[in-house]
Amino acid sequence: MTGGSRGIGAAVARRLAREGASVALTYVRAEEQARAVAKEIEAAGGTASVLQADLTLPNAAAQAVERTVEELGSIDILVKNAGFLAYGPLAEVTAEDLDRALAVDVRSVFLAAQAAARHMGDGGRIISIGSCFNGRVPGADFVVQAMAKTALLGMTKALARELGPRGITATTVDPGPIDTDMNPADGDAGDFQRDLTALGRFGEADDIAAAVAFLVGPGGRYVTGTNLAVDGGYTA
């Protein structure tokens, strides 16, 4: 999985390892955090591999997939979690911000899926962590974020059609406000985000991990080409 050193990615890695998966997780700079997650998985009896991958580089995602196959022997599940938040008024978003967001949130997903599909057989799963912004944009300053995350849903639908005959599913999980170090519930925007949900609270990273575990397990075998909103009613 990409982006597994902290927050949602770390929670997904731990959950899938508890479910019996051997996990390879990537990081850009947070090597110490990524290795701490891997050590926790291994201490619980699981198998974990740590890979450095800067997903803004054109070949990084595909190379991470190939290295995973080399180290673990196969790849049955791809979880694309790494993301880049380009936030700000339209007039102030730079071309560099736009390029980075699309490179991490869209291009790397396509290239990772392309590489993983070469190795997957019947029962393979491709899951992208999207965003509630592909269904509802609550205000200004989210143009790039909404565009990039909405692209994931279109890609997922096309992947489902392309890979369905091979028994491979493709889905997105779309979090709402989740309490992480990148978006803390007690942060400046905490009250604003809580008010946008039906439940009136933030979710936890483990809520997203549970949704991913469902989709990769037996219960998710007939779910493909769609998105699962885990957003506390944000898009209700």
C-alpha cells in the first residue's frame, strides 16, 4: 500500500496485517514512522516490508509494486492511500501545486494499478482512498482537491470494467473528516467540519481501515466500480 507511515495508511496496514495479509507500505520521508508501523505488525506476528517511494516521480508507483512482488512473492491487494492536499483560492493555486496533486492522487494510482494488475489473479482487489469531496464541496478553496479525488472515481469505474473479466475488483473508499495529525479534530477547522456531518463528529482512522478490510474480504467480492463513503453523513 502507498502512504502507510501514519494516519489512515498506518491504520489500514495494521488492520490488513491482523486479517492475515503480508503488507508492504511506502513512505516518502517518514522512514522512522514507517518502520515503527512495520515493527508493530511484526511484533504481532505479521509480515511487513517498508519501501521508499516518492510518488511525484513518474516511475515510482510502478517500481514500488514490482519491488513488493520481489520481496513478498505476489500482490493480491493494492491500496492507494498517499495523497497531496492542494488547498487555497483558485487565483493562488500554483501550477506546481496542481501538478503535484495530479501526480500523487491520479497518475500514481493509474500506474500502480497498471503494474499490480499484471500480477493479480482472480480475487485481486484495487482500492483507492478518495475523499468526500468527490460528492460534495462545502465551499471555496477546494478546486484542485475536488478535481483530483473525483478523477479517482472515474478511474475506478473504468478499472472495474477492464479488470472485472479477470475477477479483479476496483473500488474507492471516501473518508469524511477523520481525526489524524494532518486533520486533527481539535484543529482550527474542527468545528466547521463537524457541523458538515450528520453525526456531528470526526471519524477515526480505524473506521477507514475497517471499510478497506470489508472490501478486500469475502464480503467485498461482489462490490466493484463504486465508492464507499465513510464520512459520518457528510454527503447525506
